[in-house]
Amino acid sequence: MSTTPTPERTARVILRVLVHGLRLRAGQGVLVDLLRQRLHGEGVEWHDVPQGLRHAASQGWLLYDERNAWVRLMEAGFLSVS
């Protein structure tokens, strides 16, 4: 990312990648590893991703299952990008 990443900024990039890059709709999910690959292409450093995922989850934008390394896009997250 070109500026200092914040959890909010990283979360917004994550949502854009889920919706526009991976073409997910609300209720659909993806493994974090695939998301990580796409985020790298957007210039997001891997060490910034967990905080961004947690922030997005705390906003109700996605569900983040750390144990299984999986995320599900929620309606609020989809609408925040659309």
C-alpha cells in the first residue's frame, strides 16, 4: 500500500478484492490463502492482513474464521463496496 496501512484501510482493500477481484457476493466465502495472494498483488503486506480482517469482522463486513483460515463476505461488507 502506498500510505501507512491502518486496519480500516486494509479492511477496505480486502473488501474490494473480495467483491471486485474474486467476484464474491454476500454469503460467499474464500480461503485466506487465496485472498492473501490477491492482496499481495494490491500491494498489501501479509503482516497487515490479520488486523484488517479483524477490523472488517468487528464492523460486521465479514466473518473471519482464524482457525480454519477462511472468510465469508457479509451483506454489510458487500454493500459497503457496491
